Amino acid sequence: MKKITTFAYPLCPSLPSPTTPCGHIVISNMKLDLSDFLVAEIAVVDPTGAIVHCNRKWEETARIGMLSPKPAGWNYIAECVAAIQRSCSEAVDIRAGLLAVLKSDLPSFVATYACPFNGLHHWFQVLISACEFNGKRHAVLMHVDVSALQRDPLTRLPNRAMFDAQLDLALSLARDIGRQTGVIIVDMNKLKLINDMYGHRIGDEALKALAAEVKKMAGPDCVAARIGGDEFGVVLPASNDILSARRTRARFGSGIACSIGAVRNPISISASVGIALYPDDGTTVAQLLTSADKSMYAQKRGVSVA
């Protein structure tokens, strides 16, 4: 079990910076918490679950999520209970894991959970380990955003799991605030022909080029993902109004075209697009996906669906 130790060394400008036994540079006259320089949210909780210390990232995340400290301060166990009451099933295991670490039943605990944050769906991993402070057992919690692992290795776009989660979130938010959202399905045309004529390496380059074009056309407020071998999906933000939705439909309405290869001898790439908007084209995820698929296949047949 780890013990928390504070180091304080004087620093002479004319001499090399002193180091701790671990080789860390120590700066005098400055309270330097190295955890403030990590991208993970880190906190220390006491035996009751009260958060007695947290790093800068934890505070920033709480502020963005509008989780202001309560008058008595944050209590992680209480937050887990509140999450359980909101039907967050992962909070049951996390609370149990923290209690087990605090009671010395476990030396550490690791779990992964899904969480909507700032309008986007994220996956987090929580790591809990024991430490001793002032003679009492505490726990160090570290939350790490592992959403980057939910990505397609070829195109680096979010994968199907991230797409499904983001569509669920966007639809839920749109219902709550009375705005529009929607989904776009993009299906690449004649990928098999490109593979047969030029080989799978060129086919992969074509997929990456199309992925980049889909992401560019979607814009920063949408989530573009690869959801199948030659299929991509775009989730519109829940903040869409009628005008924004119409602009998006017009932008993708005629399909997508790009190319790869030399300027004098390019390989043309095209894709058919289907769009479905909430609530006009459906009020559930299944209805929106079905409507978008019908729209996309109609475009493949050369039928206008605008």
C-alpha cells in the first residue's frame, strides 16, 4: 500500500535542480502537484468516500459538467448512489469496488463505463488503488477517457459502438430540449470493383479518402463513424434547428465524390447518401436508421429523395 509523501527542497539558480530518489526534479517555493499535468481525472477519497484532494483535470471536468461542489464537499460514494438512482448500472460495480478497496478487501479495482459528457458519448476507465494518509486508509481514483479505443483502425473514425452510443445520446437530448437531430448513412459505391481492378491496398486508400471526405462534409459538430466494411454513418448534433437540418440535407443530398491517385489518372470514388431527421422521419433509433437506409438505396437507384 502506497504512502503519500511531500517533498520540499531549496533551489539555488546557479546549481543543477535537485532530484528526488526517483529522479524527479524538485522546484522550491512552489507547490507542484504532478497530477495536475496529467489528462486523467485524479482524486483521493477518505474512508467515508469524501474527496479530500483532486487534480486540476478533475475540477475542470466537474466544471464543464456543471457538477459544482456541494456545501459539504464532494462525496464519491454519494455520487455513485445518485448515478445508481439514475439507472446507471456501472455505478453499482464502481461503488462496490471502491468500498472493497477502502475496507481492505481488495488492493485495487478497475472498471470501464460509458458516460455522456458535453454533448458527446465517452468511454471511461476508472482505476482505484489504496493508499495510507495520516494513518488511515484512503483510495486514489483515476478516471481515464478511453474513447479513442473505440475507433476503426483503418480510417481512425469512431467505430460502430461509438456511433450507436452517440445516436442514442443525440436522440435523447433532442427529445429533452425539443430540437432536431438526425442520422446520415453513407454507402461507398463499387468498392469491390476497385479492389478487383487495383488491389485491396488501393481499396483501403479509397476507404480512407472517403472517410476523410465524410468527416470534412459533416463538420466539427457532427460525429462521423465507420459502421461497416464500406459504410459510414454521421450523427447530427442535438442542437440542430430546422434551418441547420435543411442545410445538412442539401450538403449531402447529391451524394459524395472524391478521388485518389495521380492528377492525370485519378481513381474516382463515390458514395450514396441517405438522411433521416428527428422527428420528421422517425422518433426512435430503429426508425431513423430504417428511413436513412431507404433514402440511401433510393439514391443508389438514381431516384431523388430530397
